[in-house]
Amino acid sequence: MATSRAKNSAVILYRSILRSHKDYLPNEMRALGDQYVKSEFNLFKKVTEEVQLKQFYTEWNGYLGHLTQTARTKKSISAGSLDETPNNNVAFGKHIAADVELSEEQTTQLQKLREETSKTGGQQ
């Protein structure tokens, strides 16, 4: 059953992201991140278009990988097994290139996210 397998994969990804938030993010970022992940996954529950679903899961898997890698790098630096250099990206999040085209909905979401992070004392 492909549908059941897809739902199971989505639940595993969702839980992995929330677990990574718990393990790696500062509390003020965790609350915002958890809320955002829950909202996005709820919005995508009804999506059936394969292309959209594939892109959704690809992006969230990429986010999970980035989060995990950043946390591991920070841990290695603090343990002294890795030197802190400009090449080591140890900040959570990433900059969006100026040439990336965003839809109107994505631009609105990004603006809302900026507003929320500034409320919680996050960096923009």
C-alpha cells in the first residue's frame, strides 16, 4: 500500500524534525520551529499531487540534514575536535540567495517568519 507507506514516511520525518528541534535548538527557536513544522505538515495532509509531495519531503529532509549537520559541527567545535573557521557553518538557518525566485505565498510566509523571529529575539 503506497499511501500507507507514504503516510508512515511523513510521520517519521515529522517526528524526526521535532526530535531534532528538541535536541539541538535553543528554547526560543524550538517553540517557533515546532509551531511552523506542525503548521506546514498540517497544510500538506490533503495534498495529493506527487510533484508537490516530493518537493515538500525533499525540502524538509534537506532541512533536517542541515539542522543535524549544524548541531554536529557545533558539538565538534565545542569539544575541541574541530577548529572554528569561516568555512564551518555553525549557525542554524541559512541565507536565501538573491536570485531565488519565490512565489507570492512564499514571500508572505518568509515575511511572517521574519516577524515572528524578531518577536522572539532571533536574528534575521
